[in-house]
Amino acid sequence: MDRARKWSVLLGAVLGGMAAGASQADQAQGAPPSGATQGGATQASASRGSSGAGSSANIADQIDASLTERSQRAPLTFSVTPFLGFRFGGTFEDSNTGSHVSLNNHGSFALALDLSPDGNASQYELFYSRESTSLGAHAPVPTDVVVEYLQIGGTAEFENAVPPVRPYLIGAVGGTLLDAGAGNRQTSFSASIGVGVRYDLEHHLALRMEARGYFTLLNSSSSVFCSSGASGGVCTIHARGSSFVQADILAGLSYSF
């Protein structure tokens, strides 16, 4: 009986050892070699690294594209341009005598303040111009006259303009002040049109030359250019007509910032 028990114990130990050996063999066949495992891990890591590098490169490209777009987008630009010029024209018809009296041609100066949303290709402009002159030889009474224009408008470059030479068109509306002294002033509606050219000297500086024409509406029965004579107030001209036309040739230096 003891011998049978010993054989059964021995048989169980043998069967258990065989089962354990089979299990280890199965695991050895299913598991990849250690070198292959390390290689697979390395390839996976490299793949993840390559994917991460590609993602970073895409982000960098997007940032560069955004910066390039912003740099190509023209900034808001302000510019100041003082002008020196020469003005001519300005004729009145006296309703009392039927004669024509003109202002003497004279030097002028002007100032333009510009705002550009697209790098000076077009501008919104506030324009002021002044001329100190006098009535011509046919005036009944010698009279000094100041003519001032204050207008708002803008400029627009020609589509085929190529730097550094950039021609442009001018248009503006506003008011005209005729001042003959002695408290006699007249303000009327006016408009102007013209052409000009910019010559870029460097990034912030440009030379501007312009030709502007001014058209002022007057009352058909207005009395202008009154002065004080020996017998009191004397109106030099009782104007007849509805318009007063002048022109300016201007040259200036524009600074942009």
C-alpha cells in the first residue's frame, strides 16, 4: 500500500513537470526574440518621433505663412506734406461796370495731412492752402486779398504705377475763404480736382508734385472785396456770376510714419 502511494506521488510529480515544460515551450514559441522586441520598440519610437517632427514642421510652416501674410499686408500709414507753390487765376465780373477784375498771380503754400490704409496706394486727405495776393490793375480800388482753401478728400494711385514714380489722382470738397480785410470775408463751398506724382526717395520720404484746380461757388449778387475809403466803406466789386476758378502748381516733401 505504501509502495502504491509512492508511485502515485512520483507519477504526479512527473506529469506536473511535463505540463510545466510544455507551458514554457509554448511561451518561448509565441514570444519574439529579445533583439526583435528591442528593434520593434526602436522603430515605434522612431515612428512617433518622425510624426512629432512632422507635426512641429507643419506648425512652424503655418506660423511662417501667417507672419508672411501680415508682413505683406500694408500697415496703416500717416503722412505730412508741406507744399510751396504758385497760384494763378481768379476772375470776377463787376455787375456795375461789366468789367472783369482778376487776382494777381502769386506764390502760395499748402499743407496736406494724409491717412493711408494700403501703403500710400490711396489716401484720405485733409488739405489746406493759402495765397496772399491783390486785385489786378483794373480794380477800382487797390485791395489786398487772402484766399484760403480747406478741403477734405483723397488721392488714388494709377493701377499701373511702379515705384519709385507713382502718379495719382486728386479729389476734394470743402470751403473757400475770401478775405479782403476791413472785416470783409466771404466763405463759399468749393471743390478741387487734380493730378500728382510721388517720387520715393527712401522708405519714409517722398517728393510730391501736384497740379490742382479749385472751383468755388459764389452768390450771383454778392458784394466782395470791400475796403475803407475816404468816404467810408466802398465795395470794390459787386460780383456777377456763380463761379470763381483758380489753379495751383505745388511741390512738397512728404514724410510718412
